[in-house]
Amino acid sequence: MQTKDRILTTARNLFNMEGTAQVSTNHIAEAAEISPGNLYYHFRNKEEIIRAICDQLFTLTGEMFTLDEDRYPTLEDVQRWVHENFVVTWQYAFVYRELPALIRHDPELAVKYAAVRQRGYDGFFELIAVLQTAGVLLPTLDNVTVVRLADLLWLISESWLTSLELQGQPATDDQMQRGIDLMLLVLQPYLS
């Protein structure tokens, strides 16, 4: 593993366990078994490390929800996407846990997150439209209902694991399945 990747992986693990406020660049360097100078060669400060970790997260989530153009998605596809999303969300738990503070503290990260959030939110609209075309969802949904569905799906996908963490519950496969079930429950009245 390259030094830069080792720094990011180590920092992500420390941030997930202890939170960003409790972890210094010296802690990261020590845990990555490199000198602080070597860390500073790659990253000027902790904010750059956090930004780079968020870039990794944003890339992963962007790749995850690409719709297959050869066929219409099914509910099974939706379940798989949501599960993959929850796995990635858990790997980057500190981002979701601390997101309001992180974007308030770092305007550059706030701009990046706003763009990623908009793409993700637009993706829910696209998914709903494609599921309607595929006959999975009712084709007669009005715009207000579609907006509310997208809002609910976004809230669950972004907040479910943080909610578990606040309750002191681990992110097990069963708990991830509960999150998927919640999303399907939201869609249930609109299935065709």
C-alpha cells in the first residue's frame, strides 16, 4: 500500500473510532507508522486528509448508483444498491456522523458535498422514473409524491447507520437489511 493510501486508511479508521476532533496528524502518523514529516509531505493538515477521505467516499458512492442501460432495474437491484451504500456508509461512518460540523468548518468540502448530494438526490428522481417506466412503480405518481419519496429515500440512505450508532447498535447485516426494509416500506404503497 502506498504511503498516501496508508495515511488515508489509517486516518479513516481513527476518525471512525474516535472522531475527528480527538485525532491529530501526529496520531495518524504514529498509527500509520510513518514520521510526521512524511505525513506532511502528502497532506498539509488534517483538513486535507479529511477532504481526501471524503473524495474517496464521493467517488465510491458515485460509481455505485450507475444504472445499467441494457435493462430496467428491479427491486432486487435497488436492494443491492442500498446494501452497498450502507456498507460504504459504515466504512466512512465519521463523515456522516460529523457532516454538519465538517462542512461548516471547511467551505471547500461544503461545496463538494453540495454537488455530490445534489447528484445523489437527482439519482433518486432518476431511479423513481426508471422504476416507473419498468413497471415496478405506479406510472401515475404526481410530482409532489415523487419529491416526497426521494426525500424519504435520501433520509433513510444517509441517516440509517448513524441512527443505529446513536442507539449503540452495530451495523450488522441484519441491521443493514432493516434499513433496506425501511426503504422498501416507503415504496410499498407505490409498487405496481
